[in-house]
Amino acid sequence: MTVAVIAFPGSNCDRDVVYALQSLGVEARWMWHTEVDLEGVGGVVLPGGFSYGDYLRSGALAAHSPAMPAVRRFARDGGPVLGICNGFQILCEAGLLPGTLGLNVSRRFQCSVEHVRVAAAPASLRLEPGEVLTLPIAHREGRYYAPPDVLAELWRHGQVVLQYADAGGQVDPAVNPNGSVDNIAGVANRAGNVVGLMPHPERAMAEWFGSADGRRFFARWAGAGGTAA
Amino acid sequence: MTMTPYEVVGLTPAEYAALVAALGRTPNLLELGLVGALWSEHCSYKSSKATLTWLKPPPGTVVQGLGENAGVVELVPGWEVAFKVESHNHPSYVEPFQGAATGVGGIIRDVLAMGAEPIALLDSLHFGTGAEGRRLLPRVVEGIAFYGNAVGVPTVGGEVGYGPEYETNPLVNVMCVGIRPASRRIGAGARRPGDRVLLVGARTGRDGIGGASLLASRAFAGEGGDDLRPSVQVGDPFLGKLLIEAVLAALATGKVTAVQDCGAAGLTSATAEMARQGGTGIRLDVDRVPRREAGMTPEEVMLSESQERMLLAVAPEDVEAVAAAVRRYGVEATVVGEVTDSGNLEVMAGGAVVGQVPVALLTDGCPTRPAPARRPGPMAHRPWVPTAPFDPEEGLRVLAHPLSRSRADIYTQYDYMVQTRTVAGPGADAAVLALREVPVGLALTVDGPGRWCARDPYAGAARAVVEAVMNLVVSGAEPLGLTDGINCGSPDDPAVFAAFAGLVAGVADAARALGVPVTGGNVSFYNQTGGRAIWPTPVIGAVGRHPRPTRPIRPGWTEAGLVLLRVGAPEGDLGATAWRIAAGDGGLDAARAPDLARAAAVVGVIRDAGRAGWVRAAHDVADGGLFVTLAEMLLAARPGVRSVAVRLAGPARPALFDEGPAQAVLAVAPADVAAVQERARAAGVPCAVLGQTGTGDDGMTVEADDGRFLWPVDALARAYRGDR
């Protein structure tokens, strides 16, 4: 499968995602946001970074980039779209995912390694509910919020994908790094083909990163797996 | 009293006389402005240049030494490392957030200008211990995070020091490291007359005018510095990131002949540097420089320090191709001038030459301060050995002191993982990066122990070099090169100048003794406010090659039954230590000079032991002495084996809190102890068995002549977090 990794001005995890996918034997194609061509592409990743310098709001300007009409069409046709960190913010701003990402409760950027528990497995991300992944985070605006009625819908339809948890998988507000509602770290759209998360699986591709759980994550995403577990 | 035009631009009467004599005429106001900026301390190094020649590395040890935008050493055949440390002290006091942020951007572009891709940042920060220090620290950290995180270069390491002398003179020194294939070697020298000068990046505004000459080349009169705020530049990491991409793309065309960042003194310094290094001249038309505000004078355009701008030299027929590569990223590229063979910097406006100064006069014409006739060495030293009975609380007090405790609260605000090369990040002795490009990795560290230099600058600087090199070898790396950032008060004060010379001599001697070349550096003078100067502070950045980057040696052990060896030995001298400062009586005393031959031998033993695979965990002895070393190793150890029993010869305090450099603790399997000790004996280096790691999480037990002391894991962990 070929995956398109779309770089917006200010994206800075684009190449990391390309390397991560390539290390799994996936053909990953780096695409500048004005030169997006999704012909023959089986999945799209919107990587992390500071698209448009986070000016206005994180992800707000990239949501109107020339790349987005093609991404919308791709998503509408059921193509798997994954937004990581700033990519998650872009998907929320673009209305492809519900909810919004606000300033961390600490009001600070935080870079650290966290545990997330899989709450549900949407169509494009076949992880096991209940399993725990160790993944790094690095963000200042990662506090997921959705109004109570939307949140209830998300839970009802299995759209809450990842929650911050302790190493044993207990979802505890004390280990929530940003104050997100219900410890949410990642969500999906109703169809399950669009997924966004704040943690960075591309930064967990070998034991020397501190965790190799990103291999498992990508392997279970849209069948991108290649040779990984 | 009104100032003369030359005083307004910062020249002394003697300098002005030298200028007129060399020019053979009276300069016009524009020319005077250009000369004033380039003859400022910040740009000309006029007070330091002669003394800095002491640092010159032996021939053949570096790819690029002093004098370029950054130093370069070979990593492996075909790949090179560019690195440099630079200060942004004055701006960070006047406006801590933007001052620190633009410091990050500037040093990144210096490394980029060597054709290297920036892959790591480290910072050395120093703050006061009072209200100003507490106000400045979080803003500086936020500024570094604001720029570094967004620009996509990980902040993989650093250090924070404290001392009352930094209260109104914080130090913000940032080191950037980049890698390049040898085939991408490039520098500032614009050697080919006829090449076009392409300005890429941001538009030029009125920000930062006089930053170099007015801000960084003077002491602050008293409190505040509000009147200087407009001379602080403003950074845009978004554009900075695009500029990195654009310049790397331009270099990839193979058509760029020279690169230069627009830093201090803006286009003036950048064009003069390109012409000086190329042995050429440059004609620059200010009317062609894209502006962000109307009505700027030629002098304002030439001296603006607007950030995120770089100059490229390109053959006329290649301009379109290079400009297109740059514009793909939404970055502007404009031809603003031409390389000439005139040897002059010519400034055009309105179609006419409005200023013309010989490049050599601009860059090397300023009268310089000679190096001291006698090269300083260490001062006479009196050890400071307190004799009161030892109280184990002293250990926790030192561990909890800001000088020793965990910096996690600071470094978790930095993205230390982006680019996915970071194996060991902040908090490690040295950051270790795995590289996709080559099978070896990089080890990086930065150390600036001001308090060691407060009384004996030579001794402290030599120790700083030893400390930096030790950080590399305990991680398993082999040292490749050093860069130094020297920070001092006013060089017009003879005592400060003597301290400066002491720092340079100490760095030079230690680097030579350890066989690690100094590739360049930065000097920041005038770090004084209201007549009070900082501790003379050398910030030593060190780069090493790591043969097994995905398996660095770390401080935390993972097994019980390992033997702890101390390579090197303490002298029981607590002068200028964290213990001395944590005692809280305001005393400091001097740090003693290291025995450099001994230090080189210790470094060799540790390097060899690491290379042989004998070392399971290691940590050097630095801030807080052996006590903090052992505590950090214990706290980093795998839960379940957080137990260590240590036996010391003599009383506890002198052995536990001596910070004498060239000591480290190695955790070694029992079967390998004899091999390490044999290697140490051959090198004439003490290598005592300190104790063993044990099962359970029982903490740290130390048995000494004056008693047996126990520190539980919880107490150590709490102290290390700073809450006691």
C-alpha cells in the first residue's frame, strides 16, 4: 500500500512519519501541500508540527490549505486518514473529526512518554480494545474537548479510540498530561476511516526510542503493516 | 552635551581616527554607520581576537576551525558535523522571550550556512537566585520552546546554572549541531565575481537596528533596559522552519556558491563576511531589498537585524533555478546585489553609490586589544575543607539544590524527540543521537560551570573542558571537537579582561591536554549591569562520535551484583562546589585546577572500558559530587535494584561532595572488574571499588570512617524533584 504523508508549511514530523512507515516496508510518499495527488494512494497521514506557525489557532489555517479538498474527497470515499498531533488538530478544524483541541491545562508545551489505552478499534485501526501502548507526546494544545452531547455520541459509536492511562491501563485523571475530557488522546469519525491522536507513534519505532509500540500502531492502521507485529 | 556622529555609532576617538586614516577621507554618515556596527565588540571581536588565537587547533584536526559561521569536524569519511555555541545574553535580559527565541534561530542558521542540516540544539542557561532570576527563567525557557519546538530541531540537552551574579545578567547560550555530506561543503566565501547575491527569507524591517553595536557591546547602566527594547529582534519560527527547508533545497541544486546568515549587523555584516572570505567585493542595491515597512533609509536597511534572512551567492544563469527551489516553500528570493572584484562593499540607492568602504577595513580594520603579554595559568590554591561532623541531611540539601536537582521541569517543555534521532535526551550525561545517514551516532553536551571560574577562571575553564569531555566518554562516545562560548563583563575593566584571558588559556590548555580540538566559539562581553559583572563563564559545547548509538552507556544500572568502580579520585576540596553553595553562608572559595595529564588518563581509561563493552552503567562526578552521581544512578536504575552499598576510605563529606573533575563511577560486572582496574593501573589512574548494586529498593548506604549513613529511595527522589 502507498501512503501519502502531506507536509504543510510548518509541519515538522512529516519526514519522521515517512521514515517510520518505510521502516515497516510501506511505500510512503512525501507530498508538499500544494502538490497533493492521491491517485493510487491507500492512506493519508497528516503529520505533526506547527502548520502555519499555529497562527490563528493550531490547525486552523492548514484546514484551508490547497491539499484539503483532495483529503476531504479521499475521506468521504472511505479512504483511511490519520492525523497525528497537529494533523489531529487540522482534522478537527476541517470538521473531519468532532471536537476541538485546546491549550493544555498546564498552559505549557509538554514533551514526555505516556501510556494510552485502546478504548475502541475503529475500522481503520485494528488495535485490541484494552491494550496499552507507550507513546510519546509533544504538544501545547492537546486538551481534547467535545460538548457533553457530542461526547456521549462518540462513546456510543466507539469513536473514542485512545485514552491516557497508567502503565497498567487504568484510565486515571492523575496521568492525563493535558486535561482532555475523559482522558481522550485520540478519536475517530463515525465511519472509522478518519482517526486523529495527539501521541506520536512515529517516535516509538524501536526499543531505543523508549518504546517500539509505534510499529504495532502503524501495522494495525489501514493494513499498512508490512512486516511488523 | 551632544555626541559626535562617530560616538553615536559607538566608535571611540582613536577608532575614528584610525578609520579616517585608513579611508583617506571622512566617511559619510552611512559609511560611518556600517563601520560602527562592524567595529562593535560583538561583530569585530576586537578585544578578544588576539587572545583567541591561543585556541587554534593543531593542523589537520578539524575540517573548519575558527572564523567561519560554525566549526566542522569529520564524523566518518564522507560525513561531517558542524556545530557552534552562541550567546544571546543581552537581548534575553531586555526581552527574555524574544531574546531567547531569536538566539535559537540565529545559531540554527549559522550551522545551516555551513551546508549542514540542523539536527540538535542544546542550551546553557544561567540565572540569578533572586526575583529577577525567577522572573526571567520561565520566560527564557518559553522563548526557547516557542522557537525550537516549532522550527523542528530537537532540544536534546543543556544545563542551567545559578548564581547571584547573573541576577541582572542572565546568560542564554545556545548550541546547534548539524550534519552534512562532505560533498555539500560550503561556506560564506563568495569567490566568483559576477555571481548574484540572493536575499532569501523574511522582509526587512526596522527591528533590531543597532542590536549588535548598541545592545551586545555595552554594559547596562542600571535596572531595566527598557530604552533598548526596540533593538531586540523578533523571531518567527514558522518562517525559520520554511527557510531551513528552502535553503537545503537551494543547496541541493548544487548551484549555490556561498551561504551566509544575516545575524548581527544584518546585511552589512553578511555581505562583508561573504566578500572577506571570498577575497572579493560586493555591490548591494538597497532599493531591491524587500521591505516590511516604508521609508527606510539605506542605513536602516543595511543595519536591520530582521530575523530569518540569509544570503546566497549564485551564478547569474542559475538564479532562476535556485530562486524557484526557494519559492516552492513560499519563501521570497530576491537578487539584491552582485559579487565584484573591487574589494569594496558598495551600497547603492536611487541608482547611485551612496557608500563605499573597503571590505578589509570593515572586517579587520578595527584596532584590536593585544593579548596579555603573559599567558595566565592556575592561581595559588588553598583547599577548602570543612571539619564539622557530617550530617546525612547535607546530602539531601545538595541534591535538592537547584544546582543539582532534576531539570525535568524545564526540559519537558522542549521537544527533544522531533527528527526521531534521540536515543538519550536531556538529563543524560551526553545526548546521544542515532543517525540514519551513517552507522555511527553523535554524543553532545554543553557545560558552563560559572561558579568554578568565579575565583580562578583558568582553573574553572580547564575543569569545564574536562567535564564536557567526561560527559562524552561516560556515554560511550569518542570526543571529536569542542566549541566555546566565553561570557564575561566589560573588557575595559582590567580584572575582567584578565579573567577572560584566564578562561581562554584554561580552555586552550585543557583541550590540548585531552587532545580535542577547539573549532571555534563565541565571545560575549559587557555582561554587567550597574558595574557588577557576571562570574566569568565558559560554556563548553562538545561533540563526540558514538560507535553504538542505539546502545549508549546510561547512568541507571539494571542489575544487582554489579561492582561500582570510581575512576579518578577526589581530593576532598569543597571550594566552589554545590555543597559549598548549598551551605548557604554566602561563601564560595575557589575550585582547584585539574591535573590535566591525570584527566587525560582518566578519559582514556573510561573510553577504553566503554569500547571494550565492560561498562554496564556510568555517570561522571560533577555538580554535587559523588553523592549526586550515585543518587542519580540509583534513581535511574531499574525498580527492584535500586539499592547500593558504598564503602569510602576516610570521612564521608570530602569524598561525597568534592566536584574535582575527571572522576566517574562505572558499574561493571564482577568478571570485568579486574580488566578495568588493570587498564587503570597501566594508565596510572586510581580505580577504587566503591561498592555493589543490590536487590530491592533499599536506597543508598554509605559507610565511611565517621559512620554509616542511609538514604532511602523516596527521600532521594523527593529531594531530586526539589520538594523537601
